[in-house]
Amino acid sequence: MVIQRYLLTYVGVVLALYLHHFIRAIEVPRDPSIQDELSQPPTITKQSVKNYIVDPRDNIIIECEAKGNPFPIFTWTRNGKFFNVAKDPRVSMRRKSGTLSIDFRSGGRPEDYEGEYQCFARNDFGTAISNKIILQVSKSPLWPKENLDIQEVHEGAPLILACNPPPGLPPPAIFWMSSSMEPIHQDKRVSQGQNGDLYFSNVMQEDDLTDYSCNARFAFTHTIQQKNPYTLKILTKHPHNETSFRNHTDIYSARGVTERHPSFMYPSGISSSQMVLRGEDLLLECIASGVPTPDIIWHKRGGELPAGRISYENFRKALRIANVSEEDSGEYFCLASNKVGSSRHTVSVRVKAAPYWLDEPENLVLAPGEGGRLICRANGNPKPSIQWQVNGEPIESSLPNPSREVNGDTVMFRDAQIGSSAVYQCNASNEHGYLLANAFVSVLDVSPRILAARNQLMKVIQNNRTLLDCPFFGSPIPTARWFKNGQGNTLDGGNYRMYENGTLEIIMARKEDQGTYTCVATNILGKAEIQVRLEVKDPTRIITGPTDAVPKKGSTIHLSCRVKYDPTLKVTVSWLKDDSTLYIGNRMKKDEDGLTIYGVSEKDQGYYTCVASTELDRDTARAHLTVLAVSASPVNRMTTFPKARPDRPRDLELTDLAERSVRLTWIPGDDNNSPITDYIVEFEEDKFQPGVWHNHSRYPGSVNSAVLRLAPYVNYQFRVIAVNEVGSSYPSLPSERYQTNGARPEINPTGVQGAGTSKNNMVISWTPLNATQAYGPRLKYIVKWRRKDTRESWNNVTVSGDVNKYTVTQTPTYVPYEIKVQAENEFGRAQEPDVVIGYSGEDYPKAAPTDIRLRVLNSTAINLQWTRVYPDTIQGQLKEYRAYFWRESSFLKNLWVSKKRQSESFIGDRTRGIVSRLFPYSSYKLEMVVVNGRGDGPRSEIKEFTTPEGVPSAPRYFKIRQPNVDTITLEWEHPEHPNGILIGYTLRYQAFNGSKTGRTILENFSPNQTKFLLQRTDPISRYRFDLRGRTQIGEGEPAKGESPSPLNEAGDGKPIWDVKASPTSNWANITWNHKFDPETEFVVEYINSNKTMKSATDKPFMELINLTPGEKYIVRVFLKGNDTITSSNITFNTSAAFTKSQGDIATQGWFIGLMCAIALLVLILLIVCFIKRSRGGKYPVRENKDVPLDPDDQKVDNGSFDYSDEDNKPLQGSQTSLDGTIKQQESDDSLVDYGEGGEGQFNEDGSFIGQYTVKKDKEETEGNESSEATSPVNAIYSLA
């Protein structure tokens, strides 16, 4: 180690080695009892300001207060020399204080006590010092006597009346008045400068109507001194005659005053410079002359004036920038202009800085052997120098301290020892001021103390999160552990979570968590402990609450409120009406079951709330009471007719159109028997999110008109939704649109942050402005960034308004940046945004924790300590130190162990922690890493450790059977985790019958025994069993159970009975009765020939699915977690599943019938089609134009033709009627197909008679091709 330190010294990194030995500093609690007992170096608590100006008429008080143990002694220096307070009769020091009082009632001059004072507070452990207090007495000197000549000046010329007040302390306030004490009127032509002079940009003849006197007011002495007045004589070309130029618009031309180009009266020249300190106000002034009087405008070169921090004074002749910073450096110019021309003056502003803190040193409390550091970092311009002192003396001249080393702004301590306590002073100074800070280093050796009350009783509600506090203090920092009921296991893991500050969290308090908890705080000097008794109570629940009711007026109504609560707590039941305390009058009666109201009236209508509360919790139930009027009264439609959602509002109208507001009026829709309670106004805009409706505002149901506040540059459209107790109406039809004018943004993007996604970049992201925040077109964002705590200029880039991030590349690893994102649109920029600190990307840590030390606390936990890594090696934000550990082997032979790696995280910059969840009697390995936002760093060296024996887990598969009335059989298997060498089992059991219990009997078994037969001596009682395994350390976790009910008990005595099954082919519904609480969980076990299945539920029924059809099942129901509390077995059979026959489908009757029906339908359809076809056939008509009829052709008297062939058959195309006559069939031919013919006639039977001209022989031939066989009717008659 020595060689390594020398090597590091040669390369200049000895700082890194020392920082490896630092551990967390001890925090002294603010408990007065601790503060009074501990030895502490002095601390200055109150002192006078550095520059202290006093009123000469009052006594002088110089304050200095300090604390410490023992109480400090105070001394003073004046002008660097010891100030003997006792020798000066006018000076006294207050008791128990260092405050000085200088009394001048008996004479003396306050000026004699001016000078530099410093207070020293000392005790046995160090000396604290105050700032150097510069005491000055306020002065108000007289104005020197002077004779002032009359000031002659030409009209229109500039003029300066000098004030030159006497130098006062502090400087006086200046104002101008006439000798008759009339204030001088000031405007942009005549005004007072910051130096007190009175400036006339141009003189007018009326300025000689009064005289001018400068007055100085001295604040401390409350005196005003007046200078001899100035008298003016104005030389003018035209005597003052108001009527001669009354109607002139230009008073200067009317009086013959020559117009003049602007020129600067103050400051002189075209440029000047000014220096201001960071944090102060910058005041720039430009006063110009000219005719007409010039106007002043201010600008900053290369940028804009900082919005929100600027103000204009003295008629815009002065510009004030509040709270300046380095970014306000630059060139500012004022532009003076009138109609003749303009002039410009440039002011170069340099911002310097007195020292200001980056890291102010803080008190450091260490234990012997520990290390730490004091850091004193300050910034300024120029960079301040750091000087260290010890107990008020320069650290270079103090006694040597081998455990201390000074390295610039850091003092490092290692291996601190008792007796090295001291007060250190850090002085950061430059030419503009200084900072002085005291920080003590106290080395304490304190045994553990627990700051909480002893023997506490804590009551909690079951299943709630519970915190048991154990605040402790000690030096070295103690380690806290919790135990329950005096057992040796530390509580951490599972349902318990241990915090570093000593608090034990019980994640979900259960009945078995009741008991006495002991917190033990231990360090090398001893230990302290407190006990907390925890009682877990049942929750308060309203099991039967009030329900909504509609009683008639004059009737009696009962509102139920039955409460279940923990019997050890006192419950209070109260009632509220409409959320206010209900007064129980003569008509009301409150009992343990609820509230009864006699003679119900209208005033009883409303919401009633039952409140059941204990000291720990409360429960409520609510119901609404609606009172019906008697039948003789008018019917209330609200209670008679059904309620529904309201109809939509209608007829929306916009009026009172303004720049940023509009009045919206609407007509309500029908409330549908439920009063409208609210109106919701929504809006839609068509620029950014057209078609999307947003909530605008909400109004009571009693209004139908509202003034809506609007944002700039939004094309609004509104709609209204009505709400009642049933629900919301449909939205109204939209209103007409209303477009507001644009403006510059009023806000900047929110959610600005900077974070790296890789080690050399930083992504700046933000939440963009929405449609109602853009305020104008062409929205953009100006993104600025620069490294923090540097004097770099801002980098900036402008991105479009739809972008929400920008990536800065080529950044150093994990460096803080100052970030600003400013919104801008066509109308201008938003105000200057706030600076947000972001960080560039992280890289993996470069170093691992060192000096890892392990200490076994018990069989399942170890205490871990390490030396933190140097901050520069983290290369990011330290998230945690993480320990990786894995189980190498168990000391039990033939026990397989999992070597899966586990981890324990220690959040923040810590140097110690506890690793729990270990297996006893095992060998482990452990290594540590540092974790930042990027991930794990390199791994430390591997440490090996072993855990001692522990107590075993509960025996497995603990079964309690009762094969007959006389015996009970207990069976179990070895614990899953023996956690050591198993030396036997311990069984405790006792008989019970209802609330009566017998004595507890103890049995010890060998480690190989896994069965026990108990002979019952009492056939009526049942038994409770508690079985635990044992190692050399003690007994382990219990396996508990109760014997089943005796076999000869009646069915009514069983806790679970009447199990029934309703099966089908593949599922069954199982129901049962029980006498447990409603939310008790049960397990349904069902067994077939292949396997055993289980399902859990908290209902008294269950549906078993996916069962095998045609199978026999055995079912029982038992209490979850205790299969000895069970029902009797029942059996049921699932029905056989439906199966299809494997025979030929053609032989099935249903199939044959179906086919016959289909054939019959097809036949009928064919007959219909043939009939339709025959009626539509063509037939020939003989040409008769030139050819006479054959003799065989005989004309019927009624004009019809009798067609027949040589075979005496009906002609083609004809049809015989049912009475034996033959009717001509209708032709499908169109008359268009034939030539001109005679007039057609219709016979009485509807047949057509006429002469046709056959167009073609082919058509006639086609007509003859119609066969008689195609007509079923013809076919029938042909057979006759």
C-alpha cells in the first residue's frame, strides 16, 4: 500500500486514493436531548452585516451569537487587534452572547468606534469566527456655500443644472424643487439624471418662470439639505405671447427655434463602458438634446433585451436590467431620434462577480478511524482564491495533523481520532468581495442510542402496510436489526423489508404477525434496543348498509347499518345527511341496526351516509332517500316517470365577440325527468387537430350562457353537452366558427430536459405547445445550451414547431449543461425561458468498489462495507452499489444447490448495507459493482464467506388423518430447507372443544421419524398440532393443523356440508354449504381414474370444465391451506358424449326422405316450365294477300280459324280447351317482325285475329318446328 501511494503521488492522483477511504458522514439528530449531551465545536448562528452603517444618534449594537457544547466564550478584534471590552466603560457584552453594546448616553463620539470588527466563539473543541464587520457612522455633511450666477441660455439650447451633493453615508436621495418648495415638473424634455443633475434637452421660454434648487435627503438622520437655487434667463427671438402661436402645431417653428439633430448630453461621445456585479441591477442611462425633443429606444447588439427582467425609467431614458448574470454582458446601444435625424451611443457592459458558493463546506461528524472531507468550492469573476483556516488561524501555521491533507478547495481526513475536533474556516475572495464559512469536524465516540419511546404499543388493521420505526444514533454508525418474539432470525425478506434508517416495513400485516418486535442497534461500543408490541385488528366493515328508498310522505323508513368490527376496538356509528352531520331529532331513532325516521317529510329527502369508525379505520355506506308526496298532492314527475339522459342543447349562438373572449348562448334540451347538473363546453380548431374536440370549460346546469376565454390564433368552433345524474347527452350541433388574431407566445415549452442516449451526445427534449398555445403561424423553437458554470457563450439552433427534441453531438461524458427552449412565432418570441440543467450521456463506470469487508450477522444475512469509488470514475449519475452473490455449495451432503446469481442493490452513495435472503449452512461468493444510468461498471474482487446453521423450514406435506374414533395419524416429510443438520422434530398438541382447551403436550422425535400415532382419550374433543424441525440452533418454522371432526358427529356439525354436483358430458356444477366467513377460500378436489385435480375459489360454488365424458369422478371440498377441514366425498358420472353412426348414409331414413322431396320439387318445376314454354311458341299464319283459302280451310263465323291437318290433329301452336274446343295460342312474335297487314281484331276469348305478312320462309319454317309433343296438354289430347 505504501509503494502504491508513492506511485500515485508521482503521477498527481493521490487525491483518488484518499477518497477511497471516505465513508458516509454521521448526521447528528436534532433531538434536544442528543444535542445537549454531545460535545460540539462552536457554530456562529447570528452576526451583523459586513458593511454596517449606524445612526449616530443611537447606541451601537454589533451582533454575534453562537452555539456549542460546552457553551462558547466570545472575544473580539478591532482593526485586527484584540479588543478589550472590559476596559471601555461604554462597551458591554450581553450575557450568554457575544453581542456588543456601545452606549453613548453618558457621552462619547460614535465616530471614535468606526473600524473593522470580528467575533471569535471558542470552546474546548474549536473556534468559530464571524465575518469582518466594517462599522461606519452615517454622515450628512452640509452643502458648501456658493453663489450661483444667473444662467443665460438661448431658447432651444440644451442645459445642465449641476447638483453636486455633499458625499453622505449612505449617499443621499436627490430631488429638485423651487425655492417656494414646489416640485419641478419633469417630462421627456426636462428630467433628473441618475447623478442628480437636471437636464434640459432644449430650453423653452416658460422655463424661466421659476427657479431651480437641488435637495438632498439623508435617510439615517432624516434631514434634508437644500442648495442655493438656480435662476434662468431665456434669450428668445420672439417674446412670450401665447396667442401668437396658439394655433400652431409646431411650437418650435412658431417661436423661431431652429430644429437640431439629437446629440447626447450624458454619457458623452459615441461609446462608453460600464461594469456591474452578478446579481445586482444594471442601470444604463442616455440623455439626449435636440429640437424637437428626441425619443430614446434601447437595443442589445446580437440579441434581445431579456424579457421579464427589464424596466424603463426616467421617460425611457434609463434602462434597468434586474439580477444580471454573465449572459447579460455585451454591447447595448441607445438610439436618440427626432424628425431631423438620429444619434446612437454604445455602452459596453462587463459583468463581473463577487464570490458565490458552488459547494459550501458543511459540518462533518466522524467516528474514530473514519475519514471524510470538507469541500469549499466557489465561483466568481475573476476566479476567487481559496484560503483555509483552523480555529481562526491560517492552516499553514496550525499544529501538524497527520490525518489531514489540504488539496486546493478540499481538506481530506483519514483515520480521524478523538481529540482532532476543530472548526475550519474557508475564505473565498476576489477583488469584488469575499465569502467566509465555518464548518466543524467533530470526532465522536458514542454508543448506540435509540431515539424512539420504549415499549410502544402499535395497533394496525389487518392486510394494511405497517411501518415500525427505530430511529437510532451512534458513532460509529450502528447497524439496526429487528427480531420477533425473541427469536434469533433477523426480519428481512418475505413479508418484511428492512430500511437503512432502522424502519421495518411489514408489507401486509396478518394475524400471525402479532407479537413483540425488538429493534437492536449495535456498534463496537455497545447496543441499544426497544420493543414494539404489534396488535393486528380486524377491519371495520359495514356488512348491511342503507339502500336507496322512495318512502311516501308521513311514512316510516328504516335505513340499515350493521357493522362488523374488531371486538377489542370501540366502534362509533354516526350519520351524515348530504355530507353534513345529521341532527338526530325527535322523529329519528338511531340503534345498532341503523336509523329509523318517523313521519317522513320533504326535508328528509337527500343522501344519507352511515359512518362506522374506530381509532384505526372507518367504513362508509351511502343511500338516497326520495320522498313521495301523498296521492292528493300533485304528482312529482321526477319520481313518477323514468329518468333518462338529457336531450342535446340546441341553437348555439356567439355574441359579444372580443379579442380574447366570446359569449356562447344555447337553449337547453329536455332534462328527461332528471335535472341537468352541468354543461360541458367543448371546442375544435381546424389548424393543428381538425376534427378533434377538446374540453374547454364546465358550467352549472342552471346557466345557458357563458363568456369563454379564448387563445390567440385559433379558429374556434364550440359545442355543448348536458349532464344529469343518468349520464351525458349527445353533443349539440357545432356553433359557427370564430377566428382570433395572433400574438407572440405567452409561454415556453414545458418538460424541458437534457439527457444523453450515448456517451457523447445530449438529447434536449420538451413538450411542444398545443394548438391553443401557439398563438400564431410558423411556430418555432429556439434551443440554447452551454456547459454549466462556465463563461461559454450560448449555442443555439432553431427548429420547427412540430419537433420536440434536438440532439447535441460531440459532448464530453456526463457534463452538466444549462438548457433553454424558447417559443417563437410570426408575431415574436415568448418571454425568456427558465434555465434547466441537463446532462450529456453517461459511460460505464471505470472503477469497482474496493476494501470490501464482510461480517456475518446471522444464518441468512451478512453486513457488507466497502470504500466508495472516486466520483470522476463513475462517468454518470450514481444509481447504486450492487452486490452479486451466488451459492456455491451446502455443507449438507448430497444436497443439490442452485448457483443462480442473485443481487442486492444499495441505492445512492452508500458505503454499507445488508445482504439478506441467504441460505444457512452454505458457502457463498460475492462481488460488487458500481451502477450508473448506463449500466454496471467493472466487477470487484470476489469475496468468499459461509453462513452458519439456521433453523429449518416447516416440515412438508403435514397430514392429519383420523382412520377411526380412537386414533389420529400424523404424517410428514423432511423440511425442504433443513438449513443445518436436522437433529429431530418437536410436536406440541392440545385438545380443544369449542372455546375450552386442554394442556399442551410435548413430544420429541428422532430426525428419521416421519409418522406419529395418537391414541384419543376424549372421543368428543379435537386436537391442534404444531410440528417443527430442530437443528443445533433451535426450532424452525411450524407446520400446523387440526384434527378432523369425529366420524360419529352429525352432518350438521361439519364445517362444510351438502356438497352437490350437477354434471353434463364435459362439465359439472359443484355447490356446497359452509359456516365460514363470506370471503373464505376453498379448494375443490376432483379425482377420476387417471389423475387428481384441484381448483380454488372464494365462492360456495364452482364449475368444473374439460371433464372426460362417461367418466366417474370423486369430489370433496376443503378449506384452502388446511385440507383436514373438509367435506365428505361425493361421486358423480359425466354423461356419454353424442356420437354419429358409422353406417352408410344412403341407408338412413332421413336421407331417403330428403331426396324424395327434392325429386318431387324438381318434377313440379319442370311441368311449370313446359307449360310456360308451350304458351310462348310461334305458329304460322298463311299468306292470304294473293292466295285464296283452300277448300279445307273454313272460316268460323266468329272470326276464328279451325286449324286441322290430314290426321285430324290440332295444328301446331294451338291448344285445346278443357271443354273440347281448341283455342289459338298467343304469339311471342312482335308486329315489328312482319310487314304491313290489315287491322287486327280481338275475338271474345281474347285471341288475336288479323292478317300477317310473313317476312321470310325461314321464319314460317321456324314456326312449324314447334312440336306438339312439347305441350303436355296437347300430348294428353292426342292420346284421346
